[in-house]
Amino acid sequence: MLALGAIIIGLALLVWSADRFVEGAASTAGHLGLPPLLIGMLVIGFGTSAPELMVSALAASQGNPGLALGNAYGSNIANIGLIVGLVALISPLLVNSQVIRQELPLLGVATLVSLWCLHDGDISRGDGVLMLGLLALYLIYSVLRARRQDDDTLAVDVESHAAAHAMSLKRGLFWTFAGLLLLIASSRLLVWGAVSIAQALGVSDLVIGLTVVAIGTSLPELASSLVAVRKGEHDLVLGNVVGSNFFNTLAVVGLAGMIHPIDVDAVVVTRDWPVMAGLTLALLVFGIGLRGRQGRINRLEGGALLASFIAYTAWLVSTVLI
């Protein structure tokens, strides 16, 4: 019961502190003169992955690398299947941003790189260096592009979002650092509770990471996406998910692998990675648009994504119960 309470309190505090951290960081970035496009793809998109980063880093440092890997890949699956699927059911998503259409193939490449790192049965420190190096190249590319495409529709959505959540530089700095400290504390609480329950039930920390922890750490993305879609900021929803998944795939797994090499269970390659890759491919096809069709995710496609997520989660639960 104590471990269950730690998970519930840890998740609640994690979601709240992540929201404060993202709002503070985005506001601070705006005061420092960062282009809105860069804030949208990096600060907000990557900032909502701060829970995954904290949880996975702590799990790896405490000798639970399965939890770290499950959290990252499970969050990617939840971001596309649960968040994009649910939001598209509420309101079909139009992809107006040229930047997002450029990002989707890059996310596909990052997903293929992750398979190459997994295929030998472990994620070594060398794999971690490779992932973080690719992330650094992506960041440089994003900065250069933001200077050229500052009129993209994603930038317009970010400016609208910033106006609705305006705060002073002093307040932005406060919530950036306070949110970060609370993220660390809540992540420690969540990891302890998740590992304790996994050990008590005889469930692998990989499955706990793919389910309870992954869904919990994706809640900030879900909350921000629901708010954005109510305001018609469709590109902000997809920019948030794409940026977060890119960060999870390269930074979260890469950092965890550098902290502690991860022994990869064979089932990750045969079960979890294909689901993540399949959902990423579906998002790419829907988002780019084919044969002159504008990129959009309608209710039918959103329902298919959500049904895939539910089926996958049910599959994981069945492996525990059987």
C-alpha cells in the first residue's frame, strides 16, 4: 500500500511539476528572445519529456534499466496511440505546419536508429553516445531552421499559447527551477514505488515501465494537447508529440544507456519496438498526406490509433495475468 501510494502521489506531483516547468521554461525562453518555432519544437516538445528523462535516468542509476527503456518506448506508444488518437477523436487534426511535416521523417529515422542500437541485445555507452550525438545534430539543425521559417503555423500557435500563459521573466525562472526540483523529487518517489510493486508482484520492471510509468509520464503531454486542441492549435498538439517522441527515443534512452548499459530483453525487439515503429509510421503517413491530400488525422484514423494503444496495453496486461 505504501508503494502504491508513492506511485499515485509521485505521478500527481510529476504531472503538476512538469506543467509548471514547461510553462516556466517556455516563458523564460520567450523573454530571452528565442524564436517561437524553436520554443514550440524544443522547449515545449522536449520539456514535456522531462518526466521521462528524470524517471529513466534515476531508474538506470539505481540498477533498473528495464524500467528506463520501458518508460521511454511506452511513452512514445502512449503519445501517439493514446494522446493523438484521443485528441483526433475529439477534433480531427489538421497538419498545416511545414516544419512538422519535415520532422516526421526525422522521427522515423531516429526510430530506425534505435532498432540498430537494440539489435545486439544491449544499449551500451557507445550507443548512448551515438544517440546523444544525433540529438545534438538535430538541435543544431532546429536552431538554423527556426531562423529561416519563423512564419510557420507552429510558430503562430506557440505565440498564441504564450500570450495565454504570459508571466514575467522572474516568475518564469522561478517555475523553471522549482518545477525541475519537484520533477526530481516526484521521479524518485515514482521509481521507488514502481520498482517495489514490480518486485512484490513478480512483474518485470520493463512491463511496469511500459504501462503504469509510461502512461503516467505521458500525462503532461495529454493535458497540454487537450488544452491546445480546444483552442484550435492543432500544430502545437502534433509538434508537442513529435518533439517529445524524438527526445524520448534519443535523449532519454541515450542518457540512460550512458549512466548504466541496458540489457535488452528480446521481447522489446519482437513486441514493443514494432508497435512503436508501426504507430510512428502511421503518424508519418497521416501527418504528411499523400497524393496531394493535406496532412490530417481524422476521427477514423484517431480511433484506429487509440484502438491500437488499447490492444497493445491489453496484450501487456495479459502477459502478466497468464
